[in-house]
Amino acid sequence: MKLIVMKKGGEPGEIAINPERVTYVRTASGPFTDVYFGEQRVTVEGTFNQVVAKLTGAVEPHEPAPAIKSWLPVR
């Protein structure tokens, strides 16, 4: 059995999830994502893409760097 350790959303502590038992994943409010096991729901920390990447063993996507505005005139 493979377990993925994640931080529980909005609460102290961590949880271990068996990705083979996940029925679906849904975006939640804020920086959280809901993971469902049938009727059971667990909220974990992370964006939808981060959580799915972790559950599938894929490389976690990097958030795009914020655009930097230059105050110098362009020549």
C-alpha cells in the first residue's frame, strides 16, 4: 500500500492518504483542496494542481513567478 502524507487543511497535523482509494478531488476555498473517498471528505493544504500532482506521483507544478514591473524607461 502506498500512502501520501499531506497537511490537513486549516488544522494542525498531517494525514496519510492511500491514492488508490481516492474517488475524486475538488478545489476548495482558499489554499485548500477537498479529497473524497466515496462519501468521506478530507480537506488538505495545497492548490488543486499541487494535490493532484502529489497523489499521482507527478512533478508538482510551480506557481508562475509574479510579473516584475520595471520603472526604467525602455529605449
